[in-house]
Amino acid sequence: MTDGPIKDMPRKGNYHHGELREALIAAARQLVIERGAEHFSLADACRVAGVSTAAPYRHFRDKDEILEEIAARGFDLMAQRSMEAVMAHGPGSIEGIIAMGLAYVRFATQETAIFRLMFGQNPTLKEAVAVRDQGHACFSGVIAQVEAYCARHGVEGDARVIAVKLWTFVHGAACLVIDGEYDVVAPGLDVTAMITAAAPGLLRG
Amino acid sequence: MTDGPIKDMPRKGNYHHGELREALIAAARQLVIERGAEHFSLADACRVAGVSTAAPYRHFRDKDEILEEIAARGFDLMAQRSMEAVMAHGPGSIEGIIAMGLAYVRFATQETAIFRLMFGQNPTLKEAVAVRDQGHACFSGVIAQVEAYCARHGVEGDARVIAVKLWTFVHGAACLVIDGEYDVVAPGLDVTAMITAAAPGLLRG
DNA sequence: AACTTATGTTAGCATCACTAACTTGGCAAG
DNA sequence: CTTGCCAAGTTAGTGATGCTAACATAAGTT
């Protein structure tokens, strides 16, 4: 085997890959998206990256650490999408808050496998500091927006509690949409309309 | 190895177990509860039941079919708990509706691993007819109760949509509680109080 | 008593996560 | 330039797993 790897993600002909860590994360992320986290094998990611199955252990503690990284970045992306959504409608406005909620559900439907990885799948994942920190940062942003809304519109009651109520509803919607539960129980349900309609009520103290 | 299995769940000395299917389901369920569905191995269930690792394939298509059975029975148990909760407070009453919601969250916290198995974990699980059917039956019961409430209290609007809204909120709460998300973002949050407070608003058309 | 069938067993395969021991090659010190 | 270090690859191997094939046993039917 004198010539480099034949297919997939060829390295530059070097013995040393150079950016294996990032390459493995990219490959793993793609495989998780394609097959779901529970059907993801580290060995497959190695084949895609064009390295031996022992190579990842120079960069990651174990298989879970790769998934942790992907989950943490998922929260990062989610925070980004949420912020884009509020900003488009003006921070502190109810339209902004609703847009944020819709962005949450949209993230779940577009990045379903990542969303599943981020929430609940593997309980040990959530204990990783990186995941917890990014998750915390993501929701702190959401809560800050709701607090801004409450302050501006003179809503009495704990803004944090109101934010959590809204988040709870939106998270429930996201989970049930991607699990296809609505299709079974209430086929044809317009989730966007439901959230838009429910938001004002939830925002009242 | 002339003497029978030494420990765990010994059979009655017979070559044929007699009730292997149920014994395996019981063992698997217990292991899922103890270690979580993603760390559950069929081989372990076999050891607990005291049979060879090939034995399950006389009763189940594959590993997933055991999990399907457990998930389906989970929905069954959930429906039972929900119904008990409403009935205790009188069907059609708002107390009954709230009790049902609280029972939902309680189920999630008490049977966390089963709840996780029932929702989202393995997308292929949800496609199993048994799981879909039991899930449908479970939520149909919930929706029927909300419809009864709406009819009795003259709430305008589609009762089914209202039921779905309520379900969405409660499901979100259940997921976030078991994932420990509330602890991170809003430590000390009283989930029961939150649901009780939010229910009337969600029940208005 | 002989046949059939359901339900067990052993043996074995391919895959996987992970480890140990060796190899490579880039870089810094002399 | 050479030397030697060491980060980051490799090969080879272990034990566990899901699942299959071929065989064995018991229990009922004819």
C-alpha cells in the first residue's frame, strides 16, 4: 500500500493527516446525520477520513467524546440560528420571540439527528462539561430575549419563569414533530400556527 | 455443565424454558431501566434469563423487536396511569386534566429509561406497528378527556387542537425535566406549579 | 412407537470499541 | 547537517456483540 487512500476524504499524501481531529468530527457529524447516532460507528468515520481505526484515540478519549463535541457544536449552531431569528424581527418584540421559537422547531426538523443527540439520547453525553456549557449558553440567550420583552412590555412576574414556559412549549413541539407523533394523533396540524397562537398566552405572567 | 444455570433467573431444570419470551422481556426491561437503552445488550438479557445468546431469535426478529415490545408496553402503562389520574379527580374537570398532565411528567421521571425508549431514541422503533398503535391509543385517551372538558365547559375552538397544545407543553416539560435542563437554566423550578399555572391558559380556545 | 414441530444448544462469522507496541516524519538543539 | 525527541500515525490483537447455521431435545400427535 504505497499509494495514499483511494477514496473518500484523501489526505495530502502525508503519513500524518494534519487535521485529523476536525476531519473526524466532520465525518462523524455527517454519518450521524445520515444514519442516526445509534447506528454510527467510529470505524466508519475512520474509513471516511481515510485513517486506521486506531487513529481517533490520539485525539479523543473514546467514541462518546466525538459525539460530545458534535452535540456541543449543535448547541452553538442552535444559538446562532435563534439569534438570527430574533434579530430579524427586532429584539424585545413579540414577533422576535415567536421567530425564535419557530427557529427552534425548524432546527429540530432540519438537523433532526443532531437535535436528538443534543437532547436525551445518551444521558452520559449531557454530563460532559462542553455540552452543558454550550447548552447553558444557548438557553441563556433565549431567556435574555424574553427578559428584554418582559421589561419592555411591563409584564409582571418572573421573566425567567415565563421564558422557561415558552421554552417548554416549543421544546415539546420540536420533539413531537420530529417523532412524527402529531401525524398519528392530529394529522395535518400546522405547528407554526399553533406556536404563534399559543405564544401570547404563555408570555402573560 | 450438567447442572442447570447457577444464578439469576433459573429455569425449572428443563431444557425448554417455557416462558422465555416473557422472561426475556422482563430481563431486558430491567436492564434498560438500570443501564439505559443504549447500553443494553441482548446478551446480558440472555445471561439474566439463563439461556444461550441464540435463544432470543426463536421469539424475536432481532434486538429491536424486544425494545419495541417494551416501548409498546410503556405506552400501555402510561395510558393506565393517565386514566387513573383523571378518574381520581373526575373526568371532564380541569383538575382531572391537570392531574393527567402531572401524571405524564411523573411517568417520565419514574420510568425515565422507558420514557426515553418510547420517544425519539431509535427512530426505527417508532415505525413498528405495535409501538404506533399503543402510542395512538394512549394519546387518544388524553385527547378524549380534553374533548370532554371542552364540551362540558363550552370552550369554543377545536378540542383536538387544544388537547394537542396541552400535550405539547406537558411533553416538553417531561423531556426537559429528565434531561436535567431545568436544573441548568432555572434551578429550583417547581414544574408541578408551572404546569398547574399554565394549564388554564392553554385550555382557552 | 414414530413423526413433527417448537424451542432450546453449540459453534462460528463479521463488526465494533479499544489497547499495546511499533513506525514515521517534522522540528529543535547541538 | 545530524541527532534525537515526540506527536501522531500504523498494524495486530482482544473481548464483546448481533446474528446465523446446524444440531439436539422434549413434548405432543397420530
